Amino acid sequence: MRWWSAVAVLVLLLASAPVEAARKQLGAAVGPVRLVPRGDDTISIRGLHSYYGSLEVGAAGDGLVVSNRLPLERYLLGLAEVPLNWPGEALKAQAVAARTYALYTLAEPPGGSAATYGFDICASVQCQVFSGADVVAPLIGTRWRAAVAQTEGEAVVFQGQPILARYHSTSGGETLDNPQAFPTEPAYPYLRSVPSATEEGSPLYRWSVEFSLRRMQRVLRAGGMWNKPDGKLLEVSSVASSGGLHYPDLVLVGRSGRTRVTAEEFRSMARDVAPRLFPNDYPSAGATASGRLPETLP
């Protein structure tokens, strides 16, 4: 089914740097500064990427916000979610999923950082990974350009509206019902738990990460999950999930007792804290294109 959107415009948060002097100077201007390329030229930002469309630089309370305004189909060209050497039909399926996810997001009121900074969809794994015109610049990028062009206007809909088209790299063998993964959200008939038995080829199908007890205690303490009254961390074990999921909760045993945290709580914390404390070791080595896992605990 086709979903036409000729006027959709996306704004993506690409960077926010606390450059106080520049922020004050920009704040003196009336509104954000907009950079518009000539014709189909791109605009490059040192240290980031090249971009289609216009760029806006605005002042925020915590620094500068750089956003990219561009039409929907041009936005899709800049997504870097899958290897470009995948089969053509797989790339087309990804283009449809990404377009659907973007259309769903555009139809929802902005929240969180989107509402704070005035963009529609973020450029990270929290939304869809966006790298701008650099994605289709090399020769292999023509394959992704073709996939986007050949599916132009196509989206997956339910009751006439784009679905919440979440997608992921690897489920480990089984997906979750939507409320299991996102407890504050409703159940959708198209986001139900199903077996996924053909993932062995994924480099993330099975992986391992090691923490010594001493290192684990440092990570937990820096992440606010282990306080001085808890004493020395003596043991970490796992028990069945309190939420009925197929991954376990963690039981942290200290001199003064036990603390229980869910795997997702620990994963979310360790994503940022472990690389900050031990940048040479986290994310750990993995059989991915970068040679490392995509995050501390995928």
C-alpha cells in the first residue's frame, strides 16, 4: 500500500555542544541561523557529515543545536541502519520500514528532546541512525538510493495510518509483545511476540561481555545503583525476570544485603557509564564491521 507524503519535512538533532561564547553570540541574533546550499549541493560540517537540505544552528540553554531540514525521501537517503551490500529486496524492505517509522513519528506530538530542541526525529539509535549524504556518496551507496527510489511513497499501514514500525538487528530468537519491551505503551496487533529462528548469521546473535566484581562495582556506583552503605560487591547472580521476559533480572549481593535490578535498567546505565570509565574495554570486541559491539550490552 502506498502512503504519499509530498510535504513532510524533518528536523534532526545532529549535535549539541556547550560552546558558551558562541551560544551567547548566536542568541543575540533573531532566530536561528539557516544555511542553504546552492541547487543540489550538500553542506558539510567538520567532524560530522555532509547533508542535503538546509542546516539550522540555534541557541539552547545547554549549547548549540544543529538541525537538518529536508524532504522525507531525501531524509531516507541519509539513513545508515543496515549494510549496503545486503540483497536488494532486503534494502527495499528496510526502506519501507524506515519510511513508515518516520511517518508515524511525524504524526505524533514531539516529546522529550524533540520538544525541547524543536526537531521531529533524532539522528541516533534512539530513533533512526542518520548520517546524511555520506551514506549514498560512495559507489555502493547507489544500492540504497535505488531501494529508496523503488519504494517511494510506500509504507505499512494499519486502519489507514502508518504503523509504529520498530525494527532491530537481532532478537536472540524471539521478539517481545510491545508492552513487554515498552511497559508504558499499549499493545498493538502488529507488534506481538513471534519466534525468530533464522538469526544465526547475525554477529550479535550470541555475544559475551565480562566484568570483574571490582569493575562492576565501579560501574554500578557511578551509575547510581550501588551506594557506600551497600559495602563491597560480593556476588552478581541472575534470576527469572520480574516482568516475565525471557532475559533475567540481576541480583547484586553486598555486605549489607541484596539489590535486584532488571537487565534493561543495568543495560541502559552501563551503555554510557562503562565506556566513560573504561574506554579501552567497552564496548567489548565483537564480530561486527567495527570490531566492537555496538554498545556495552546490545
